[in-house]
Amino acid sequence: MPRKPKKAASSKVPEPLHPELELERKTAAPRAKLVMITGLSGSGKITALKVFEDMGYYCVDNLPAELIPSFAQLIQDTRDNKNAAIVVDIREGSRLEQLPAIIADLKKRLDVTLIYLDTSDKVLVRRFSETRRPHPLGSASSVPTSITSERRRLEQIRNIADLEIDTSKFNVHELRTHLVELFKSAGEERQPLLVSTLSFGFKNGVPESADLVFDVRFLPNPHFIPEFRPYTGKHPQVAKYIRSFPQTQEFIAKVMDMLLFLLPHYVAEGKSYLTIGFGCTGGQHRSVFMAEEIKKRLIKAGYRVKVEHRDSPR
């Protein structure tokens, strides 16, 4: 039998929505916001949660994974507060494996941001030592062993994080400032990225937190001038001595030229903090001078800059 001819596609224009329905569609409330904070024990998750609480978020620590969908539904349904933040971490135990699937489902109906807080092993060990608190994985193993195990178990969550922050570089106040900058309300002006100029001595090792490292051991060393030896590169006479050499001036100019080229590109890529290390032999004179000098020039260029001297004074 011959096939029936197909009906021509209708060119009829769909009728417009009723004015009230159209208005409702255009003015529909934005999707609820849920910030999920995870990461290593001792990395500052509770500090981060308190920051969001101060910004008006409804906050919950250690919410069981199986309750997260119900909690998210409550956020969606409420008329009072559309923003919430929760901490989910290694305390979940075996339920942690459910988290990637839960997050994928939540992102279909909520504005979800997963923050992963990381910290260097060295800093974590120091923090646990200072607070004298046991690692959540128990005291049967050493803290370094527990940290290694925790990193392995959190790897799948780290891989899907929307934002990863290394808190090794921040104290409590700096972490707070950083998070407020990242999550301030739309329309509020964002400040320039935070730059840290860091001096150090190569004899004590290169700092793990440094994103860029400059070796200034080619500059004349004030250590060999007896009257300068007790001071650091912050002393006016020591700074004057280091600055007096033409290679110092040329180096400063070249470093600044490179940084003023790089920093806008880092900002465009979403980088919000950058640590620039300057190293000399002992970390007392040349590196200290350079960290202070570059800080002053970057501030003049409009950047937020802090300075740290890891090995000075002795």
C-alpha cells in the first residue's frame, strides 16, 4: 500500500501566555543557593562556615549525607531565606561515597557551590599539635598517616569541587576576607586579588605556598658587612646599601614589569590570591628588602598586598 503523505509541519505561532503567567515566569525567584564546604580536617571548614553564617546563610555542620536532599528541599520551599551552607567531611565515614551523586542531583535544581579547603601537610601537623586535638580518623595512627588517608578518601570529592582554596596561606582573618570577597552579593565591587610577598632563606628550604619564586642571591650580601649583620633588609641603611647597586634597580624593574603583565591574567582566570617568594641565603637581608620593595610598588599599582618574612628575624 502506498504510504500516507506526511502532514506538513504547522506554521502556527504558539499563543502567548496569559499576562499573569508571563509576569510570573519573568519574575520567578532565583534558584536557592547552597554552599557545601568540605576538605581536610584542620583546614578551616568551621571558620568558613561561620563566615557564611555572618553573611546571613543558614548554616549546618556535619549534616549526614542522606539528609542533604531533604535539607535542600527545605531551602527550596522556604520563603524567608534562600541561602544555606553546610559542612560535609570525613566524619561521614562510608556515606562519603554517596556525595558526588547527591551533588550532581542537587545541581539540577539548586545553585550549588562545592568548596574544597586544602592545607599543606606541614601546616596541618602544626595545627593539630597546637590545638592538641586528635584527628577525626582516630588516634590509632599518627597524624601524618591520618592526613594521608584522609586525602585519599576525599580525592573524588576534590575532583568535582567548584572552588579549591589552600588555607596554608591564610590566617583566620585573611580566610574570612577572602571568602567574603568571593561570595559578596551581586553588584558589590570585587577588590583586586590578594598578593603576598614572602621572604625566605634557601638554607631553610623553598616555601610550599609560593606560586612564583625569585632567587636574589646574585645581589651583594650585607651579611658580610659587620655593621649590617645584626639588622634585616627592613633597616634603612641596609635597604639603602642593597638599592645602591645597578643590578638591584634593573632586577626590580624587570620583576615589576613581569608582575604587572601577569597579575591581570591571573585575575581573568579567577585566581584570587598569589604568593611571590624572594629567597636569599639566610632570609634576613636581600630577600626581606625585595619583599618589602615589591609590596610597596604593587600597592601603588592598585593591588591588595601583604608581606611575610618567614625566616626573619632569626
